[in-house]
Amino acid sequence: MKLVITIPAYNEEKTIGEVIDEIPSKIKGIKGIQVLVIDDGSTDRTGEIARGKGALVLKNKKNLGLAIAFN
């Protein structure tokens, strides 16, 4: 089984790296862990930092809010 951890983010360059670093790299019974960051139109380096930590990043062109980010 593969686990996808989805993190919605808006202008979180100060914390996104630390959040991703705190995700365990292995969990018993899970074959793979993927981090998906939904960058909700950030104007800072949120997406760039998340990519640098190995996350897949999807970016909204503008801030649409949490509910839309999860859709």
C-alpha cells in the first residue's frame, strides 16, 4: 500500500520544509510514502522549498482557499 500525504499550503515558506522533514520516511505496512503539497497561489517560495524536500507540488494560479485546494 502507498500513502499519499496531502498538505495544503499558502505562503508557508518559513515552515513547509520543517513540516515535510517531520514526516516519517518509513511506516510499517506501507510500501511507499509520497508527499503532495497543494500550493494555493503562494507568492513566496513555498513550492520551491517543498520541491527541494522531495514533495510533488501542484500550484493554483491564485489563492482559492482550503476547500478548493483539497478538491
